Amino acid sequence: MPFLAEGVQSILDQTLADWELLIGDDCSTDGTSDFIATLPTDPRIRYFRNTPALGLIGNKNMLIAQARGEFVTQQDADDRCARDRLERQVAVFDADPDCGIVGCGLKLIDRDGRCIGLRSPASDLLIEPGAQSAYEFWFAPMMVRRSLFCQVGMLNSWFDGSFGEDFYWALLASEHAKVRVISDPLYDYRQHQGSVTTSVAKPSNLVMTRILEILAAQRRATGSDDLAEKRFETLVALERDFATDRRYIGEMLRVQAARAIDHGELATSRTLLARSLRLHPLNLLAWRTVAYYIRRRTDA
């Protein structure tokens, strides 16, 4: 909870005043309820303490169901956003009534709030419904029309314990709604030291990344996918096959390392490359990525 106060303050400081802040406390023991008690009385702030715990996806779905506004967005407890984030995203909706999702760029920040990387498109984007795009659907910075949840459904609990429920939901929603993306980084996504190597690059999450790619390809080809059709045994088999494929996991770690180098995250890339080479030491691409790391390290 050390960053919750900063995150809440970034909402209180918004230039757009017409918002409601829903805080979901999933049976935490970190003093969240004590912090909530210190907040000024404000009818726009609504606090929910789950008993029993609902889990990450259940907590998100509960908050979405409780939302009363026309638009819904998320802000993780460790994160913060620019003062004009809500105003600028709502303005895009107002200018384009057919738009269903408005994303924005984001900054990666460390524990001290220093920028350590950017995840932003080069310019503002327009993605028509069903169009293929290289845009990474980072869920937290996205604002969506609440009506889309009625059309698409809530976040899928099949992803509980892993990750990807947000990407899968955005994949479904983008088939029905126009997406616009503000290139400016209006959201600060906090990465704790080692969080990339312990979370994004966990073997289970690398496996889920591949499964999400397969689900997306299935939807492009057929309009549906194994998860939508509840073919859970097929998905479990895929998880098992990818999890035991040392070459695949090694290559995916290399890809994550290359991305970290691209964004100047050299310490993270070094750890990922070491793990990659232990699993797949004969991967020529991994050794080329090592050379890339050395060049960037020398230039730095």
C-alpha cells in the first residue's frame, strides 16, 4: 500500500471534476482501510471491502458492476496519472460518439517515481473495429464505455492466477468498438525493482502470452476461439506443452530482454538474457541480443 495515497491524490487532483473513485479492498492486511479513513469526506469516493476475498479478477468485476458513470477506467494501487488524463480521454469520446475505447501512452516509473521507460505510440492512433493493429492494449490506461461490458461481458475468470484477462477483454471489445489512442503518456505505471523478471517474464506468464496470441489468431480466422467455446481441455494441454518447451521459454525471455534493451532497461535485460541462455544456449538470436546489449551498454 505504500503508493496508494499518491495514486488517490492523482485522482483528487484531476482537472475533470465529474468522476467517481471506487476502491476495492480484497481483504488486504496492509492498512488500506486505515488509509481510507483519513480521506476527506467526498461522495465521489466509494470504498468496498470484500468478505470473503474475490481474487484479482473478481474484485475488478465487482467494481465494474458498481460503476455508475458512462465511462470506466482502472488505476492500479501502485500507479498514478497526469492531472488532465480523465479530461483528455473524455474529450476524445465527446468528439467521436462512435468511439468505444480510448487508450493513452504510459510512462514506466520506479519506486521513486522516476521515468525508466515509455510505452507510447509515435502518434495518436485510430483503430477501426476488427482491424489488426500492433497497439499493445495496456488495460490500466484505457477508458471504455461502460455499455461495452454489457455487450462483451466482464473480465474472464479463466485467467485468474495468471494474467491476460484485460488483453482478452480488449481483444473482444475492439471487434465491436472503434479504438482511439492518445500518444501522450498520461499514465504512470510503477515497476518495482525486479518486477519484470518476477512477473511478466515468469514462465507461466510467457506461456499465457503465447496462448493469447493463439486466441487472437483464432478470432481473426474464425470469429471465435477456444476460450469462448469453453474448450478448456485444449487450453490446459497448450499450457502444458508450452511450459515444458525450453526452446520456447528461452526465446520468449530473449524477446523480453530485447524489448527491455530498446527501452533502456539494461539491468532487467541482463537478467532475462542470462535466463534465456541457460534454457536455450544454442539460440543464435540470443547471442545477437547479447551483442545488442553490449552495444547499448557501451553507448550508455
